[in-house]
Amino acid sequence: LTDESLFTKLLDMGFEVDRSEIFSSLSAAKQLITDRGYRPLLLLEDDALSQFSDIDQSAPHNAVFIGLAPSKLDYEHLNQAFQALLNGADLVGIHRARYFASSEKQLSLGPGPFVTALESATDKTAELVGKPARAFYQLALADMGLLSDPGSVAMVGDDVLADLGGGAQELGLQRYLVRTGKYRPGDEAKASAPLDGTFDSFAAIVHELCPT
């Protein structure tokens, strides 16, 4: 989802949120592209690509960005990425989740295994701009004006590693696991440090943290 699509979805769900409060892995990716002057090859779904319409994506590409893009992670597109990487492009993972929960509530491959495959094929190490990279959480905290007080921020997710590991743990955010989406029984045990709580739903966490 683009930031705009995510904003609209949250409004439709009844959340009171301002557009300026949306910060996603796509936000971080676009900021990195702008900062470094990349001409990226973007393996993203068309909706997500619309967020980069003002970015020069012409060849030769000097970076390859991989996100959640089921229709683009086929041999043709991955080989195009492989060729660009062999010619010196940087490899960037927009996030590295191993799997996600589809609309049918089944687990499906995420972008992580494809990032790993390209790393193996090219002997490159991917830079990560989304969860669970420490830099992603730092950018989000800075955007909220809370970089100096990460302990006051709660991270809620259904993936104990991709959401609640890495930077969220390193920076000292409160970490809450929800038993929804891609959660599977026993996921709690995969956390490398104790979680602040595990709940059956996002609503249950809100009621716990904001009882009024």
C-alpha cells in the first residue's frame, strides 16, 4: 500500500489520524532514493509504484529495491534485478519479512526470501530500509519528535521477528505481539528478549494501554 492508500484505509476503519502521521517503509525507501540520488529498479506492485512517480527510474539503474510484489517477483524481473546488481547497483530491501498473511488468511512468501536469493547470487549484502532495521525506527521516531524517548512508544505487530525484533528491541520500544494475521501458536518463544505483552487483538492492546 502507498502511504495515501494506508491513510484512506485507516480512515475507513474509523481511526482518527492525520495524513502527516503516516510513515511507512515506502516513505523510508523514497527518502533514501532522494538522499542518494538513486535511479532505482523498483520491484513493487503498481499501487506502491505510484508513490515513486516523480523519481527517475531510467536505466542504467544504480539500485534495486525489492518490496512485497507478488506479480513482480518472477524469473524475468528477478533476472533483470540480477543483471543490474552485477553491473554495480546497490541492493535494498524495503522490508525482509519471510512471509505474510494473504486475504485468505493463508501464509504466502514475503520479499525476504527473494532478497536473500539475490544476495546469494551476487555476493552482495542488502541494505534494509523497513522493519526491523534500526534506521527505520529511528526515522519514524524522529518524524514523531520522540527520538530521545523511544521507551514511550509502543510497537504492535503480528511478526515477532520482523515487527518486534531488530531495531524495535535495540532502541527500547515497548513491544506487543498480536495473535492475528500471520501469527502462529508458539511465535512468542521466538523472541530473543521478553515482550511487553501478547494480546488477542489490536483493540485489546489499546484498551490495556489507554484504559480511558
